[in-house]
Amino acid sequence: MDGNARELAASFDLEKLTPEFYENPYPTYRALRENDPVKRMPNGSYFLTRYDDLVTAYKNTRAFSSDKKKEFAPKYGSSLLYEHHTTSLVFNDPPIHTRVRRLIMGALSPRAIAEMEPALIALVDRLLDSIAAKGEFELIGDFAAAIPVEVIGNLLDVPHEEREPLRDWSLAILGALEPVISAEVFARGNKAVADFLTYLETLVERRRAKPGNPERDVLTRLIQGEPNGERLSERELLQNCIFLLNAGHETTTNLIGNGLVALVRYPTQKQRLIENPQLIKTAVEEVLRYESSNQLGNRMTTERVELGGVIVEAGTPVTLCIGAANRDPAQFPDPELFEVGRTPNRHLAFATGAHQCAGMALARLEGTIAISRFLTRFPNYTLAGEPVRGGRVRFRGFLSIPCAVG
């Protein structure tokens, strides 16, 4: 086994992944963590798998930059994908990151999120009613993906009849963030940015003419800026609206889908949660740790740094493997076990430090309401076929999960 693990670590190349890896990356992550935790890739970048190394990179924003201009230029050229991914909140450093984050966080205050709860419960219950009428259903399309699209649509106050393209746009743009992409994926991502920008220009024009409540309507808040006069440029405004949909969409879909599949595969834990519904919050945290919706992050070193005895030169791309760090036994006892009552659980699914996810409280609320109400309504739900993975390394989730209410 040790020999196999060493071979797995030695042969690992993020740009040449196997079907087995996409199905279950965790044996490879474990092999890397144990044998080569600061792994130099054939392309000269480094791949980090230890919890403490990720925390170091997240918290040292000076030495580990989130600015992606240098990294994305060869991949995207002067395309709309390049413009989007180098303008959005997540791929920028302070002070740009600080300014945009402050505006977004103002509309995602604890009070604003608490006020979303009744509408979220009503949405989840409507979806569950539809599922009950069917008996057999597709968990992603009929449930998990429908929730965040509505929530983000509400945040930006997108009219219901205009929401249909949002999911496909998001999937196309995020799909282009994979380590290696085809010409088709690149073209699809660019078209999605173009179509989304065209739509948002119209939406912003309408909102300028008729503003919403900036306490609840993120788009109005971003347009109006802060009372001190701080505002986003038109380009920043449009690109960060796209970012908001993308950040809150696929990751939350994956959280719900991954969680409900994990509960089927761990029936003892499922029963424990049914009998102890108060454990739902720790259960959601455990889903986030055990099957992190977002598995990879990226940084660029701005100075020479040392990680675990390895010297990484300035100007080196670094991949932060969240999926590996969240199963690091140095931080989590019995990390390969799924435990709905696990505590403490300081996972990195939302990162940490300055770039900790701005929408994490909203994602937690969506996951908590969706999973708890689903489980209460359909405690005997079963898989009606083999779930199909999404075929992504960065975003781990399912394309489809055939289910029956049981």
C-alpha cells in the first residue's frame, strides 16, 4: 500500500487526471499529503495538500497573491473570460478586493440573511411538494440546483421569468476554470460571459431608473455604493454581478447534492440525524468538510517563501487543495469518516482569512433548510440509480442523482 501511495504521489499531474481520480480523488490527496505535501508539478507550479500550509497561504495575502492576471493571460488571452476572472472579487487582492467585498457584505448582513429564511423555506417546500407528486425524481435538477438560482436571483432581484439562462451561464463560466480546458469549453465560457453581460446591462439600466431597497437588493447596493461615495466602476459592477451568481450557485448545489448522497451512503449517520434534528448545523459543516464543494484554490507567490522545508520562488503559481486539507488527520481525527456531529470542525471549505467566503452564512442557511426539510419529508429516500459525477476537479458535485422518495 505504501508503495502504491508513493507511486500515486510521484505520478500525480493536475493537467493529466484519470477517470478514477475524478470519481474519487481522496486516495491521491492522502498519498500526496503523506509523501509529497508541497508537490512540484511538471509545469513548475506547486500543489499543497496539508491543512497548515493552506492556512499559511490564505492568511499571508502579501506573499500569496489572489491576482490572476499573470496566471490567466496565457490560458484566456484577451478574452471576455480573462476580463471576467481578473475583475471579480475572488481573484483580486486588497485594496480592490476590500472595496468590493465591503459593498457585497453590506447586503449580506445577518439581519438581511435572517429575513430571507421564510421565502427560502417556502421555496424548499414547493420543490418538495413537486417531488412528492412525482415519486421518482432527479435530485440536482428538481431540487439542489433550483434553490441557489432562486436565492441569487432574489438577491439581485432578477425577474422570475428571466432566470432560466442563469444556471447554464454559471456552469459554462465556472467550467472554464478547470486546470485544462478544450476549445469548446473556452468558447462556451466566453459566450456565457457575453450573454450575461448583455443581460446585466439591461438589468442595471432598469434598476438605475427604479432602485430597490439597498438593504436587501445587492444590485441596488452595488450601483449606489457606500454613503462615503465609494462606488464600483461599470466594469467592476457587471463582472461582480456575474461573480455573485457563480459563487453562490454551483457550490451550494454541490453542498445539497453531496450531503444527501453522503447520508444515503452512511445510513447510521442518516438515522442519527433523523433522530437528532438539532445536529443539522454540524451535519452541514461535515458535508462541507467531507466533500468540499470547491476543492481547489489558487495563489501566486510574490516573494520567496518556505513551506514545509520546500523553497518556492517568487512568481510561482500555487494550487491550494481544499479537498485534501479538509481530510488532514493533523487537524481532523478519523478524517475519512463522515460524522454528522463532528466538533470542532474548522474546515476550509469557505477558505479563511481575508478571502473567507462572503456568502458563507447564506450558503449555510440554504444547506441547513434544504437538507433538514428534505430529510423530514422523505426520511426513507433512496438512490434510484448510480449518481453521475460532474467531471470536474475544482468543483466537486454531481450532474445527476436519480432518486425515489422511498
